[in-house]
Amino acid sequence: MSKVMKKSSRFFTLSLCIALLITNTLVLAPEVGAASDPMQTETETENTYDSNISTADDQELTLRAIAVDEAKKEAQAAVTEQLAIIAQEEEEAQQEQEEETETPASEAEEPTEEETAAPETEPEEENTSEDESAESSSTSENETEEDTDSDNSGVAAEGFLMGIDNPDPSYVGTAISMSDSDRDLCERMLMGEAGSMGFTGMAIVAQCIRDTYVAGGYTSIAAVISENGYYGSTDTPGDATCKEVVNYIFDQGGSAVQHSVRVFYASDICSSEWHESQEFVCAYGAVRFFDM
């Protein structure tokens, strides 16, 4: 039975008790009002009835009044008891509703056995995944760096920085003595042509300049620049890496690869059939180097 029907039943019972109280009052004591004034009743009785009949009537009315009072008390007690029962049932229903509302929240707060056991294994999996990711990332970076630096599979010979597929065993680097002005111009040109290529990439470009200088019989870096189409900016002075490369290639006669290098071009910004018609030596990143 729904709560609405229960409440309707309770109020119907309460209304029935009150109706019974009123009915008992009307049935049991229709003349209680007359008995409430003994003097008037006694006077009227003396005029119409004798004293014995009047006394019997008064006793009957008194008994009726007593019965009415008892009926009222019983009705009031029944009503009070019924109200107490209704109040108790409503309080219990409210408590049950509150418990039903609180139960899902408390159950949600308690972790399940699977959730409690999960942290014991998950950190290891995460660490393993992180380690594998780190190793994979490291390997990928190394492979990318090698692929970016060079697409040559040869092993570097002793005294050279990078291996190539077609080394020239007869090739030997040559040291060149430069004036301070030539050295400064060479460093600036090297920064403009290969400033972002790192030591090895910059060394191949420097070797190309040096080999062209030797093969063409030039006496100045300025002549090499003007007659061989170098377009790199000379506005930036050489940094520490650039100075080390110039010392290694020009002062010590070192070489990046075991082969003469004379020309190069950046294949990521242009294409050159003429360069590709020359003898390919190596590639470093997007820069391709050739001998003539």
C-alpha cells in the first residue's frame, strides 16, 4: 500500500473516532443541558411531577452525563493513540527514506576488491611502459639522427669523421696557412653556409672550400667565394664550433670524408641536374656533396 493510501486510511480512522464521539454525546445525553441547572429543574418538577419522579429523572440524567464523560474520555484516548501511531509510522518512513538515500553514497565510497588490488600491479605496468617508451624514444632519436646526418653506410676510415660508400684511398687532406682576414672571412662564410649543421656537417662544407682552394690554386678565401658561387651570408662571426672546424680542416689538414669534395647543394630547397651529374660523394641531412 502506498504512503498516500496509508495516510488517507489514518485520517479516515481519526475522523470516524470524532464522529463516534459526537454521536455518543447526542444519543446518551440529549437532556444534559437541563440537568446542568438543578434549581430550575427542581422548580418545574414541583409544579408538574411529584418529588419522587423528579429525583428519579435527575439520577437518570446524572448517569447519562457520567456515561457521556466516559465516552468522551475513551474517544479522546483513542484519537490520541491513533495520532501517536500515525506520527511514529511517519517518522519510521522518513528514516527509511533517509537510509535509502545514504546507502548508495556509502557503497560508492567503499572500494571494491578489484579496485583495492589494482594499484599493486598497475605501477609496475606503468613503469615498464615508461621504460620501454624511453628506450624506444632513445633508439628512435639515434636512428633519426643517423638518418638525418648521413645516408651513407660506409665505415669511417681512421682520421676521418664520416664513412662513405665510395672512399678514395689516395685522398689526403692538405693544410692551408691563412691570414687573419682570410680566417675571419672563412669563418663567416662557413657560418652562413652551414651554421646549423653541427661539427660534422660544418666540417664537410669546410673541406669542400679547402679542396676547391687547393684544386683551383687560389690564394685567398675571397677569390674562392667570388668565383665559385657561394651565397651564404658573411654577416655572422664564427662561433666556437666554427673556429674548431676551421682549425681542424685548414690548420691541421684534417678531412670529414675520405674523398675530394668540390661542390654541394641543399636538395630540400632546390634541385640541380648539374650537381647530380657530378660524382656523388655523400649526403648530410638534405645537403648533397659531389666531386667534379
